Amino acid sequence: MTQTEFINARRTCKRQTRWLVMVWLLVWLVIFFAIGAGLRFWFHEHEVVSVLMLVAGIVIFLMPVLIISRRLHERHGLLCRTCGARGFVSESGQCPRCKSVIYEDT
């Protein structure tokens, strides 16, 4: 992979991640507010369960976001082939964790 290919892949990955996370956010909001509106009186009577449901809702939102991000990084070849790290230094072309070469400077 060359530096230009890497930059283009990273740009495409970010764009696709934003769109998929936005779609997931909208789906999650509809479901979350539908459950909240349907059970609002019950949640007022059970405050502990209400807080636990709120925490569970946040976790249920964040887990797919992390999975989406990881899968798109894999699809676009932005993971280190040696150690699986995601944070590349684009100027050097090396993995910050294991120092293996990710792309050649051209």
C-alpha cells in the first residue's frame, strides 16, 4: 500500500463510519424513546431499574459503534497486519505499537 492509497482508504473509512454510526444513532434513538415512552409510568415507580436501563441503553449504543469502526478499519486495510493496532502515524508509515512498515513513502 502506498501513502496515497492509505490516505484515501482512511478518508473513505472515516466517511463510511460516520454514515453508519449516524444510521445506528437514529435507529437506537427511535427504539430507546419508544421503550421509554411506553414504560414511562413504570420507570417512575422503579427508579433503580430506570437508571439501570439508561446505563444498558448507553452500552447497547456504544458496542455496535465500536464493532462498526473495527470492521471498517479491517475492510479498508487500516489495521496493522502484525499486531492489529489501528493508530497509524501517516507520515512515517509505521505502526506505533510494533514499528512494522504499513506503507511505503511515495
